[in-house]
Amino acid sequence: MNKNNVIAFLFMCGYFGTLSAQTFDGNKIVSEMDRRLNFPECRMVIRIIDSKASGTTREMKADVEYLENVGTRLEFTEPARDKGKKS
């Protein structure tokens, strides 16, 4: 189990532990998770692995900035040939 799965599991246990007297359907659970985990702004570093059907792969790294009601900015930082490309 990786770190993100453990964090998600603990969050879900805490969330459902406090709401055990209430029952929710799947749509209500997803809506509540979206409400609680939707941030007005965030910054991330992501790694993208592009795998082709032929078996070739390439990896890219990018900085991501998100601001609610403005949009998302993505800037590639690796590999060197993609460095500085913005989307």
C-alpha cells in the first residue's frame, strides 16, 4: 500500500466513523468527497509516463498551478527538450 492509499484510507475511516449514524448512497458520498477535497487553489509537481502500444515509453515532469475560476497552468520541466513548454 503506498502512502497516498494509506492517507485516503485513513481519511475515509475518519469520515465514515463520524457519520456512522447516517446512511448515504454512492452519489452522496462522491458529492461530499468532492466538496471536501475541492481546493480553490493548488500547486503540484506531476510525472507523466506515456506508454505507446509498441512498448516505447517516455517520461515527462511538469509543474501545475490551479486557481479556481481562472484555470490551470502546466509547465514541463523534464526532459530538457520539453523544458519551458506551457499549456
